[in-house]
Amino acid sequence: MRVVCHVLVVTFVLGLVAQGSRAAEEQSAVSLRVLVEARLGELDAHSLAERSRAERQLLDLGPDVLPLLPAPDLVRSSAVREAVKRVRRQLEQRAARESALASRVTLHGEWTIESLLTELFQQTRNRVELSDAARSAVRADAARQTRNFEFDKRPFWECLDEVCQRWQLRAEFDAQRAGLLLTPRQPSDLAELAVQRSGPFRLAIHSVEVRPVLGTPDRRLLRVAGRLAVEPRVRPLFLHFAAGDVQAIASTGAAVAAWNPAAKYELPVSDAGRVVPVQFDYVLPASVASPKNGKPDQAAATANLKFDLKGRIVLQLAAGTERIVFDKTSQTAGTARRRGGVTVRLREVKFEPSATDLLRAEIGVAVSYDVGGPAFESHRTWMFHNAVYLETEAGQRIDFTEYDTTQQGDGGVSVGYRWEKLTAPATRYLFVYEAPTLILDVPLEVKLDGLKVRLE
């Protein structure tokens, strides 16, 4: 009976804490709304100094105020409307840049793996789930049910690696879930010779091998291969670097020449994954490639050789995804919505009855970005994988049936989307286009020490 009472008391206290936390959050939201409304009113002040101060103060409140800013067509004063546009544009760009930083995790105490993964998602928006095999393995061992963790603003990849190590799991990207799937470790898994975590990236090296070069027995190739992973919430477009951007330095201190110094690489990243294979090729020093006394000396010299990798590679990211919404009052050709550096304009909107008395919808859009470049010139396919859907008044999402591309240009595309078998009336649907608002080049400073050569 005493134990039951103790449990009830603890549950009651936790309930009070949760209620207090929710009340504090609601009070904070109300206070923020009041501040924003006050600053918006001051944007129409007679004094230029007052208007400038109000604009700066809105910017100081940060991206959290974006949902509280009015739509431009709802602002009567042209001066206030332009000020709100400036504030929105700067805050959207700031939010997009912040989204390309590493997610941070804070949690303490005992956790089951299910509750811990739920908490990771709440704090980082990175989806991580257990495979059926991993769930069975964890539940089969009562001693592995919970683990104690002390994370204080630690980067996501550090936290996940520790979780996997403690429960003997490994993470792989699952395209259907748009997240990471944890599975039990297997003896056949690729060994990780070195790992670097930086920002939203995790670079793992799996092999450092010496290979022969056909037709040139006095030269040998040093190949360093691995995989670059990004947090699931981040959307990579492509990886680019030059062969000379990443240097290999032998343990003797000598720099190792790149195999093809003039080579430049632009590797598109499929929307089906968040893991990019990377490979760096070098020419071995002559002392290793041309042994003095035959192959045994070469093998001995190579076996004791280690390398450091230093340099920079760049991943282009689509950051700061925003919901761009067209309601029943704005679903007309020519209507445009702008968020950050992207503009979505409706080219046509048709809702027509079909033979089954249900509706057929066709909505054409033109999507354009302020900047073009490699992400648009040859690798536009990522734009066709932006989330596009109709949304009912109850919040139900209805994905399009098919689409076709009507036009492509540097920095933009025009696409037509179609839906079948919609129930009437057409006015019950919102049209939603989710688009990244900023295309960012995010560098990864490569620094991997002590990579040991593996002989064939």
C-alpha cells in the first residue's frame, strides 16, 4: 500500500510539473505576441527613429516571431508593409542558416530506447526509429531495457553514436521513413576506421587501401573511402570539392600528391538518401611505391604507414523549409507568395467535376529562387521532390496523383500537379507548397588523423 501511495504521489507531482511547464510556455507565447503587436504598431510612428528602433527590436526577437507577423496583403500602411517584408526576409534567412547548424540535445537520467528516440525527435526533428529486429533484441534482454544518459547541449551525432554503442546498434538511412533506422550490429558491418562529426555532418572512413596501377608497376594508388551522412532533418542537394581541396599527409610528414590534381567533383545527392559515398585518391610516395628489395619490403613499409587527411569539402543544402499556403481566397492564377529567397506563383487553378461526380483538380505553379547555379543548371530533380499537397479544413493531407514539368530555367521550374477523386466543394481545400527558402553552401573542415593503411 505504501508503494502504491508513493507512486501516486510521484505521478501527481509530475503532473503538476507538466502543467506548470505548459502554463509557462503559454504565458511566454502570450508575452511574445504582445511584444510583436506593440512593435508592429510602432512601425507606423511619426518619428523615423521610433520606426527604425521598432524594426530592430522585431529582428532582435528572432525567428520565433515569424508566425506572428501579418501577411503583407493584410497591412494597409505601405511603410509598415515594406518594413514587415524586410523583417520577414531577414528572419527567414537567419532561420534557414540556423537550420544548417548541428542539432543539440539535452537530457538526463534513465531512459528506455523508445522514450529516448521520441525525445530526440522532439528536440531535433530528426526521425530515428527502431527496426523490428532491434526492438526484439532490446526487449529480449531485461538488463538492456534502460540506460542512463547525461547529455547537456551535445550535438545530435554524438548522442546517437553513444546510443548505438550502448545498445549495440547501427544507424542506416531509410528513404521511406525519411529518417534513420536502427538495426542490430552484425559482424559483417563495415568497420569505421575514423569518424568526424561537424555541424549536421558525420564523416566516417571505412577503408584506406593500397592498389596497383595497371601498366605502371612503379606506382601505387592510395584510396581513402567512406561515407558522409547528414542529419535526417537536413536536405542535401549535392557535394562538391576539388581533388586538391583535401590533402593526405604521411606519418613521415611528407604530403602525398592527389591522383588527379585538376579533378573537380560535383556529386548529386538523391532524395532517396542522406548518405553520400566519398572517395579520395592519392599517389603513394616513391619510397613506398618502389621498394628497394622486392615486395616484402614494400608490404612492411606500407603496413607501418599512416596518413592524416586535412582540407575542406562543401555540401550544398536546401535549408529553412517553409509552408507556403494558398487558401480559397488566393487560389487564382497570378497569385504569388514569397518566403526567404523563393517565390511560388500560381499559373492555373482548376477544380472540375469528373464522371463519378467527384472533383478533378489541376494546379500549375512556377517556383523561382533568387540564385541559380549548379543546383539548378544540371541537377533540378530535387525541386520535383518538394512536398506539394491539398489540405482539408480538418488538416488531412492529400498528395497529388501525378505531375508534369512544363518549363525549366536557371533558378526555377514550372510544374503542373493533378489530383483525382476529390469530394466537393473545392473551397474546402488549401493548396500547400513546402519549399526550402535558402540554398546554402556549408563547408566541412576535414581533419582525420592516424588513418592506417589496410593491405589487400
